[in-house]
Amino acid sequence: MARPTDWHPLRESDPVPGDPVEIRDQVKRMKKIAEYLRTQAEALTAMADADDLKGNMPMN
């Protein structure tokens, strides 16, 4: 759905100015970053849960 071009009945100009194409590009970029961060969080969680990475405390 296209945004209206005539905002005169409501106000002087577009209440949310911006380039729709640029905004879509930024959304795509942010989604990629979010997916990368989710992948990294899963990897860190897997490392933290791995038994072979836990150290042994010496008994005195």
C-alpha cells in the first residue's frame, strides 16, 4: 500500500518523512545483524554447556 502524497487535510507535511527504499534497506541490514547475533548467542550457549570446557577445581 502506497503512502498518501497529500497530507494537507491532516497537517502541512508528511508526519513521518523518509525514503521508503532506504528504510527497507536498513530493515534488511538490521535483520541480518540480528540473525548473526542469534547465531553467535547459540554458539556461546553451546560452548558454555559443553562439559569438556569446564575446569576441575583441585581438592586441598
